[in-house]
Amino acid sequence: MLRLVQQSISSLTVYGRENIPEQGPYLVVLNHISVADTPALLIGFPIVEWRFFAGDKWQRHWLYGPIMSRLGAIFIDRDNVGRDSLREAIAALEGGAVFGLAPEGSRSKGGQMRIAKDGAAYLASRSHVPILPVGFVNMEVLFANTKKLRRTPLELHIGRPFFLPVLDHRARSQDLPLYSRLIMAHIGALLPERYLGYYENDPAVALVREEQDPWPLIVAEAQQGAR
């Protein structure tokens, strides 16, 4: 499979490379639509110390397990991320690493964005590092096209880094979904409409595209929903 990726990845175009911070720590958040996302991310970015979550099923794979371990994977149960794994991720960020994370938790087989889990929001709220949004385009058709000997114009879109808004209290569990929506709005703003899925009609995405702050809207809608 890696050979197929290497043969097809030559068509990768990176947009927004100037937005990459000169050094870590920072948190890379992305739409996960292909098993080739990680190799594309490594190719599109400068050489940095990477850490990332990976499903524990890959740890048992004879080929990908050792490779992913060497690349900095923290293997987790996708449905129940343990405290030790979260502590290890926070420690990596505190040590200056770049941490890659798909807020949705697992790969979207259809390519469309699904509602985010709160792992990325939790890590960002505890580590207080910049968040760098990344959007992949056409990755979901890479292997199907390769089998048909079709070249795929892969795109990697890198947005501007941002920080989570500061609250007047330590972020609680009820704050994390709001943070997650903000993170997904920044990712969605980098993508064509066909990828937005759950966030297709989210005005927060439109505000990011217009270079406006979506946080007041997100908070206001949450307060309305709580009434």
C-alpha cells in the first residue's frame, strides 16, 4: 500500500505552507478521509517531531504497527481514550512536539465530515498551544483511482493557526463541544462544500471563510439551546 501511495502522491499540492509555525508545540487538526492521510501530512510538512493518536488495531499490524510506532503513534481505543494516553499526548505537546489529531476520531469512509468528538478540544484546552487546521481534498479516492491507473490531484490545505478562546474558568466538559465546533469550523472552511457533511449548514464555517470570529455565534447559539 505504501508503494501505491508513493507512486500517486507526486500530484500532492500544498496550499498555505506559510501558515505552518516555525517550531512546535502546536496541534494539527484535520479531516481524516484516507489511510494515506498520515504519509501525505508527513510529506507536506517540514520535518518535525510528530506525535499522534492511532487506533490500537494498527499496533497489531505486522507492517504498520512498527512503522507507526517509529513515527510517534500513541495507540488508543477509539471508543474510549484512556487517561494515560491523554497525559502522554499533553506531555508530548509540553515537550515541544507537533501533535496530529482527527477530531472526528476515526476515518470518514465517505469523505464527509461527521460530528467531532472532544479529544482535540480537550488537548488544546489543557496544553494552550496553537491549533493548525488542515483540510485534505481527494484523498478518499486515491486508492480507487490508483487501481484504475488514474492519477489523483491530491490537495493539502493549511489554514492559519489559532488559539481556543480564553474562558473565565477552567474549561469544563460542557465547554468542550463548543470548542470542538470551533475547531471543525476552521477545518471546514478549508474544504469544498461536498466535504462538509454534518457541518454543511453551519454558519460558523462561513464566518471563518469570511475571516470573522465565529466564537460569539457559537456561544450565543449554545446559550439559546440551553434555555
